[in-house]
Amino acid sequence: MNARDKKFMTGGILIALIIAILAPFLASENPDGLESTAEKVMPNPETEPVVESPMPDYTIPVLGESKVGSSIAMFLGTVIVLGLAYGVGVILRIRETEPDEGK
């Protein structure tokens, strides 16, 4: 990866983290289109999840439902997703560089 690509990736990551931190303060208090439509179509859109989310509805249960807690949850979620994407990239790069055995 050259220096220009590194700067581009760093800028993208910084923008994603800034959006994650500011989104709870800028978001509307009214439900979004998907949630509003689900409430109109389904009588009870809330169902039991198969697996409990560690950060349900962009909140950290210890911090309660606050905008600061939502910012922290979104920041952590963004970092976790970026880390998973980086890990998958490293695994795929290792597989590409391994010599073919048995050929």
C-alpha cells in the first residue's frame, strides 16, 4: 500500500469515527422510515432476538439510554467492524501469499 492509499484509508476511518460520535446528537428523535413502516405493517414489530445484542438499539446497558452512551456504542461498533474487516483482509492476504502445496 502506498502513502496515498494510507492517507485515504486513514481519512476514511477518521470520518467514520467522527460520524459515529456525532450521529446521536444529530439524529432525529422521530423513528426512521424503516422503523415507522414496521410499526404500521406489523402489529408488534418487537420480537425476541435469537441472540441478545451486546449493544441493543445503539446503547450500552450500563450507561443507559443517553446520547453519550449511544456515541460510545456507535464508536465501539465502528471500531469492532473495522477490526473485523482488517482481520478478514489479513487472513485473505496470508492465503494469497502461501505457496500452493501439492502442486
